[in-house]
Amino acid sequence: MSVGLIERYRDRLPFAADDPVVTLGEGSTPLIHAPTLSDRVGAEVWIKFEGLNPTGSFKDRGMTCAVSAAVREGAEAVICASTGNTSASAAAYAARAGLRCVVIVPEGRIATGKLAQALMHGARVIALNGNFDEALKLVREVVDRHPIALVNSVNRYRLEGQKTAAFEIFEQLGAIDALCIPVGNAGNITAYWKGFNEVDQKPAMFGFQAAGAAPLVEGAPVANPQTVATAIRIGNPARWEEAMNAMTSSHGAVRAVTDAQILDAYRFLASREGVFVEPASAASVAGLMVHGAGGAERVVCVCTGHGLKDPDTALDQVGGVLPCEPTLTAVESAVLG
Ligand SMILES: *Cc1c(COP(=O)(O)O)cnc(C)c1O
């Protein structure tokens, strides 16, 4: 039986014993040793596969907490701006809790799987003729005017839930030297750093942004962020200072990886390690492959979302299927060819 993370870590989360809990059994995701990647980069590398959460991304860790708190506070509706995974997760947990859910996504930039999830879970999906940063600014204004709970990672319960991934890594591996993680709105790296600190761990935090959406690397907001890794297509991260503090005080760094490097790592993970992640998730591995992790010996790469989220990008990256007539000769030549 899988218990959700509020139940697993209630003593370290802002929930009392009799508080309502909205859970889909999130957390407790596998930490997968990556031997081929380890050889390639000359370190012991593990993948924290967050794509195996209930809706296919780490957002579920934060959402069980944000939606449980919203229910505790008597909310009837939740809202978020999203590059995709937050909306899928918010829609699922809201459905579970019987709350209305509204999501605002950048038009045409959300991966197919994520859109299907939000719609199937019954959310009202608004496609904004604008980018994520504009969507977040607008939903913040909406919640100032209406009694709707905001479940973006500016919500403190999101980070509380997400920090539990650091607990799991520590429980399983003990001390690690470095954590590599993709950075978009910068909530997750902030949450991991909080979690590690709560168990007295200080791994070097290496954050990786897509080169076309790398405000933290450039030191200034990016007006028109562009990248194939849509989940981190963000030009003005909400948790900017906290993320920079995590990287600086842990002696890590923030670096950029190009879309080509992200897609190389994406194919490498799927074809050589058997782990299919979405493009944004491959940014952590791309960063490790391209920039290293400061000479760390034991490294965890966070792979934030599942590859099935974005089938279109996957199919763009690989060869097609082989057509074949239904005869033994044709099948043999196709099989052995
Ligand atoms: C949300 C998300 C990110 C970025 O996380 P932030 O907390 O916004 O930095 C990275 N990868 C995936 C798959 C995501 O859904």
C-alpha cells in the first residue's frame, strides 16, 4: 500500500493529525542508479525519477499539501498559472477534493499529455495569448480580488510538500555531494534546499536552465523565453532570490544548457538508461554531462516529469516505424534487417 507524503512526513509538515488530507499516494519515487551515465561523467550518478508521481511530475508533492490546506481553509476553488504540469496536478487533486479548478496556460506551448490531463480531470482550461510569466502575474491579481486559492509554487504549502524529495534521497543514500536539477520558476530547487537543510545536509546545488530561458544565469529577466523544454520556459522566476541563495550557499552554481544538449540527454536517458523523462527533466542530466558537478563523487539528478507527457517532442526525435507486409519473408527481413 502506498501512503501519501503527508502521512509519511506529517511530523515535518504543517498538518495536524486530524487535518483533511487530499492524496493520490504521491512521493516515495524511485532513486535509480544510472551506470552508463555514471561511466560517462566519472561519478556515481542516481536519478530521482519524479515522473513516477501520480500525475507524472513532482508537482504532486506540492499539490497534495496545497490542496489539503485549501480544503482546511474552506476554499471552493483553486487556480494556477502553468507551463503544464502544475495544471495537470492541480486538476487531479481538485477533482479528488471536489473543488473547482481553473488553470491558465500559455496558448500553444503546453505539451499534449498535460493538456489532456487537465481537461480529463475537469479543470477549466484557459489558453492565454501570452507566456507563463504573464499568466502568473494575472492569476495573482485574480486571487487578490476573489476567494480562490492560488496553488502555484508561490503558495508556501507547495514548497513544504516538495521538500520531502530531499528527505527521501537522504534516507536512501545518506550524504550526497551534489544535486542537479532543472530550474524554471525556481520553486523546486528552493524546496530541495529547505528539505536538505532540515536533515542537516548541504549537497552542492547545481541548477540548470535552458539557454533560451536562463534569467538566473544572465542575471536579468528574459522577456521572451524560448526552449523545447516547455516546463522551464520561464523568464522571470518567482523564487529568484531563494534559488540563488541555495546555489551560492551550497557552493553550487546555475548554468545554461542549449536545447540541443537537452535533447541529447533526453535521448541518452531513454535509449541507454531506460528512463523516459520529459525534455525539461533532461536539463539536469544535460547540465551534468556538459558542465559537470564541481568534481562531486556522488550525484543525484532530479528528473522532474515523465516522458509520456510530451509525445510530440519524443516522436520528433526518433526514427519512424517500419512498414511491413503480413508474410514471413517480409517480417523476417524487417526483423533481421
Ligand atoms: C515545474 C517543472 C520544472 C521547474 O520547476 P520549478 O519549481 O518551476 O523550477 C521542471 N521540470 C518539470 C517537468 C516541471 O513540471
